[in-house]
Amino acid sequence: MRVVLQRSKKATVTVKDEVVGQIEKGLVLLVGITHEDTSDDLEYLADKIVNLRIFEDGNGKMNDSLLDVGGQILSVSQFTLYGDCRKGRRPNFMDAAKPDVASELYNKFNDVLRQKGVQVETGTFGAMMDVSLINDGPVTLILESK
């Protein structure tokens, strides 16, 4: 499992000109699922994400977590995170999980995040989406479960 995490001041995801998810202060997650991912991968990354100390405390130091600041998550499925561009000029997506498997794991991942006490908004799995955010910092991290 691979997640590109961006700290944001606010963010929205739109499908066919309709806002389907939006947050204020928090994290935007671009979530890629591979065919090898299990519930353990979901748990590991969910715990890591909500507890990462990447928000500024009262002294301007990155010491607070998403849970500490009461932030929200906008989670967007992103199979292209498993695009392999090493050969040729067209990405190979063989490492991305098939849509039925990826959809189930993606939904479970969002449920695990919610169980940790975070409000989670999402895009629409498999849809063409427009994601808009004000990146705070900017702070962008890449997390992997393997």
C-alpha cells in the first residue's frame, strides 16, 4: 500500500462538477492499493497517518498529530501510484490491485481511519476526479506499508 500524504488548509474533490468530499484543516491522502495488500497494511498506515507529528505546535515546531489538532482527512483512491515507468513511455499498472479488490480495501482503510476518531471524506472510487487543495507548508510525504 502506498499513500501520498499532503498537509492541507482545506481541500475538495469534485466529480462531474459536483463536490463529493471536502475538508478544512487536515490531510489529503492519495491512496494506492497493490494486489499484495492485507488488513495489516491498512492498520499499519492508518495508525501511522493519524499519529504522525507533522502539525505545528504553539512554538511552531512539527510536534502535533492529526488527532492532536482535530484535523480531517480527504481520502482519494489513486491506482496510478503503482504505475511503473521504468520501461518505455507508457506506465505499466500491473502492480495495482484489480478494481474489485482495491475498492474493498480502500473502503476498509477509510473505515479504519474513522475508527481512530477522524472525520474522513472521500472521492468516488474509479471516477475521474478533480482534487483541489491548499497545501499547508507545503508538507508532502510518501508512506508505504512494505
